[in-house]
Amino acid sequence: MMDQTAAPAPSYIVDELGAGRVEIFPLPTDEAALDTLLRDVFETWWDQIVFGTLIQGAAYEIQVQAPPKRINRLDGYLTVEFDTWHFHICIGENKGLPHLPTNPDLAAIRRPGRAELARMIRPDGTPRSWQLRLFNGKGENQLTVFLPHPFLERGEVVTDTPDWSRLEMWDAIRKRYLGLDPDPLDRTAHGSPCAGG
């Protein structure tokens, strides 16, 4: 949850190769904040998200049919466990075992170097996608959570008419973790998130 005494870092816009213009809303990267955020995302919104790793040349887009059975944390790693599979993501200090400690350089790579909400922007200035992204200490994508889209039903079905209630998760996360109110710009979105124009 957002530190109520500190103002959130201002958003900024970057041009990302393969993604175009992206507005970045920085999030805290400390272990406690990421634990709270990821538990919220996977326990509260599990049925509305698509998630995985997104890198140039590969996108893993996972949808689950039931909430996680268990979420726990050990040695800097958060484990999110579903019925027949699970994933681990490093969100804190990875010390290793007493007889086999983690090399400090490796531990620095494993920890998140960046956590953010990201709003992908079309050339006409309207949003086309909303995401939660974590990157390790080398800047590699650890996790991308694709947030609900007003023109996409579950199962990636594109609709002609927007359902603005699908922005509830984006609005809730911005409010809870950044102290930001809903942005009218989000209600100007149109079309499929994969269409850039």
C-alpha cells in the first residue's frame, strides 16, 4: 500500500521499441510493498487478469480458472501456487542457504529493479492497454500483468462496445498504491489493445 506521507513519483512517457509510447507510473520495489500488491492482484483480481512474461519474441499470456491455492514468501521469492502449477518471482533479498549463500551480484540481478503501472498510448494519444510490470536488476521482464480492457471480454474476445467497468482494477490499483484518482483519459480508449493506431 502507498506510504500516505510520501507523494507518488510523477508519471513519465517513454518510447519503447516494439510497444510505442508508454506512460510509466513508478511503484515501490521494496519486498513488503510488492508482496502486498501481488497478493492483492492474484487473490482479488485473479479472474480478470492475463499474466506472464513479456519479452521481444515471446509473450506468455496465462489465464487461470480458479484463485491461487496458496501464496507464500521464502528467501525473497513469492510463490503463487495454483492447482497443478506454480510460479516463483523474486521480490526481495535472496540470501540462499547458510552453506551456499547467493552471490551478491546475482542477488542484485534477481531483485526487482523496477515496478510500475504502464499505460500504452496510441499515436492519437488514447490508451490502448494497461499493465502492471516488474523488471529485475538487469532490466529483464519478470512479470507482466495485463489488466482488464474495456474492449476485451475474458478469453480475448474483442467487442465493439466498451465496458468501462473493466477499468475498475486499473482505477483501484492507481488509487490504493499511488493515491491517484481515475483519469478521464482512460475512458477515451477505443478498439483492440493489439491495434496500434
